[in-house]
Amino acid sequence: MSETASKAPGAAVNTGSTVNTGDANRWKALVFIALAQLMVVLDATIVNIALPSAQQDLGISDGNRQWVITAYALAFGGLLLFGGRIADLWGRKRAFVIGLVGFAGASALGGAATSGSMMFGARALQGVFGALLAPAALSLLAVMFTDAKERAKAFGIYGAIAGGGGAVGFILGGVLTEYLDWRWTFFVNIPFAAVAALGAYFVIREPEGGRNRSPLDIPGVVLSTLGLVALVYGFTRAESDGWGDAVTVGLFVASAVLLIAFVITEAKVKAPLLPLRVVTDRNRGGIYLSLGIAIIAMFGTFLFLTYFLQGVKGYSPIKTGFAFLPMIVGMMVGSTQIGTRLMTRVPARLLMGPGFLVAAVGMFLLTRLEIGSSYTSTVLPSMLLLGLGMGTAFMPAMSLATLGVEPRDAGVASAMVNTSQQVGGAIGTALLNTIAASATTAYIKDHIATAATKPQQQLVLLEGQVHGYTNAVWFAVGMLVLAAVVVVTFVNAGSQDTTNVPVSVDGVEGEVPVPVIAH
């Protein structure tokens, strides 16, 4: 596909055809795509709130409880590239609906679990179908919304959900666990999935000619899946067993070898799982890298704020969930009001760079946390700035990550967005937890000797926890600044414009709506 250069920034290229603004039902389709995305994103955090209750009911040991989270993360992160390629091969609508049905079935299995093993299996199945569903959802938006202004609105909504869904999970998880039962954190996915699947089946009309019917790259599938699973599991083990643990080090080495072999394989095979043109593009490469770095910081925020509010301030699960509302509001405003309005007017880096820096300022406020810090004076402004900055940055990132790709690569390009987020989340959880734990241990060791009474010792323990959180948050501030630097350095696309470019996909020629980057 040739990315036609515009004569002027934002100018449309006249190919002699009428510009197609997309399918007539695209806005209805967006409702069901957004609903499915919300379900997948909130599922990453909703189970965290329910975990203590589920662990007790199912008799899961402390050593094994991490598998409720890890089983999902490994399957989801490891199979994303494969899921994106299947969406390109089968058709995105079919992959989307199958993913939804499978996710609902796995959720029902999790809700009905009678043992730890059954729970771990259900979570792994959720990850498998989530890996099919998530890339299909994003790539459907990429091929259905081709008009620049409409694309901006659609990705504004999608970006707000992708960014704020995790916080919604805290609220919903708290409400369901406290007033119903932990099993409902799984069962709640069933109506979400049913409505989204039925709506998608009857409403979505995928554009013709965008499938990639080339043979499946089996070596690529095996190498990428094993490499990503080893990487995610390595960071998970590092959190629980330490960075020097022999198995942890072995996993990182294996991951590096497998992923290098994957890249070499992709450069040689005729029909690669991940065409290197998708990631070597300067703009998309910068997007994937900056998103992964920013997610490292965001996962730390969710983690430590939850610990602080519940463990130090004594908030209930529901109160903790609602404490995250300002972040959701900030994300909605940043994504739908700032990002959507400016995406077609200014280059993406001028939205993403400042967005990450605003989020860094919000994160910086959390470095000032103390035991006596009030929610109103410290946490509230921090959450608003974090939400506003990340919403502004996420929205153009989601759109630019799939802008300019050939239709046959839309699924795998979308999968790379999810992969960068999933790997970033695994790194963030392990790395920030390790930093916090080390700082807490050092603080307690230095101060516990001066605590003569039990209340003083308890105070030192709490101070140690908060000291650990703030140390980790400083690292997160650095990550957000680094994400801004990556964006400004690598992302050079102008304001986003679209047009119709005649392309040939596997011998099928015709007018296929393809986004064009206006430089």
C-alpha cells in the first residue's frame, strides 16, 4: 500500500472516487464495540477486589492465589498477536463475536468455580478469548471509521473506555463483592457479552477486501506466544520470588532468545504473523513503546492508591472504588473533549507529549503522600490530572496505532497496542512492587528500634508502607516523562486525515477505505 503524501498538511488526496465515510451502522456498532472493550478492561481489575473472598471460599493458598491474576495475564498477553492475526484471517466481526461468546462462557465457569483449579482454568480461558476479542474490537474501529472527524470521535470514546475501564472495575467489583457475592464479578460479564455479541452480529458490516488470507505463520505463532508468556511470567515471578531467583532469570533469558528468534523468523517468512512493517514504522513504533511505558506508571497508581486508601486510610472496597471516579471523569474529558476536538487539527505528539507530562504532574503529587494526607488535598487533584493527561494521550495513540496500516494488517496492528499495554502492566506491577517493598523494608529497619511501644511500632509500619509507595511513585513519574520524550522523539505524524486509496489485498482489488497520514 502506498501512503500518499499530501500536498499540504491535512489535505485530502483525490483518487477519482467519492470518499466513503464508512458503514451506515458504524455508530451503532461503536456502542457494542465499546461495551465489549469495557468488559475486557474492567475484568483486569474487578477480580482484584473479589480475590480475598474467592480465595477463602475456594480454599486457595496464599502461594497459589496469584494464579487467579496470572493465568489471565499469561493467556491474554501471550496470545494477543495470534488473536490479531486470526481476526485478519477469519474476519474481524466473526472473531469479535466468537471472542465475546467464549469470554461469557469462561466467565460463567469462573463464577461457578468450586475449586482453585477450576478458577485458574476459567481465568486462562478468559484470557484466551480476550486475546481474540480485544484486537478484533480495535481493528473494527480502524476499518469502519475512515472520516477524520468521525474517527476522532469514535477513538475518543474508545480511548476513554480503554483508559478508565480499570477504575470502573474497582467500583463495580466493590459493589458486587460487598452487596452480592464475589461470583457476580464473573457473572456480570455474561449480560455485557450477550448484548455486545447480539448487537455486533446484527449491526456490524465489515468492509470488504480487508482480510489477510495468507497461510498462518505457525513458527511465528509458537515463538511469539512462548516468548511473551515467558516475559510476562518472568515479571510475575520477579514480584513474588525476587529478581535473582534462578527460574525468574531463566524465564527472562528464554524470553529474549524466543523473541529474537521470532523477529528473525518474521523477517524471512513470506506471510509473517507480525509483518515488521507494522512495528518499524516510526509513528507506530513510538506509539507502542510510549503506551507500554505509560502503562507501567498507571498500573502502579491503581495498585498503590488502592493499598493506601484501604490499608492506611481504612476505606471500604466500595469507598475505594468511588475514590477513583475523578480519574474516570478526567479521562473522559481528556479523551472526548480535548483529544477528539484537537486530533484533526494538531499533530498527535502535541497531544500525547503534553498529556503524559500532565499525568506526570498528577503522579508527582502522590510522591507527597503521608499517613495524614487527606483525600481532598492530595489524592483528588492527583487523580484529576492523571485522568486528564492520560485521556488526552490515549485517544490519539489508539487512533494513530492503526492509522495508515494496510487493511489486512489491521488486526495484528491492533494486537500490538494491547500487547504493549499487557507487557507494560506486567512490568509495572512487578517493578513498582519490588521498589516499594525494598524501600518499606529499609525504612522499617532504620526506624523500628526507636519505637518503644506497640502503637509506635504500628505507626512505623504504616509510615514504612507509605514511604515505599512514594518511592515507587517517583519511578512512575520518571516513566511518564520518558513516555513523553519517546513520543516527541519518534512520533512525527501530522494531524490525522483520511481518504480512500485504491489497494489490492490478496488479489482482491477495489476501493478500500484506508487512512492516510498527513505529514
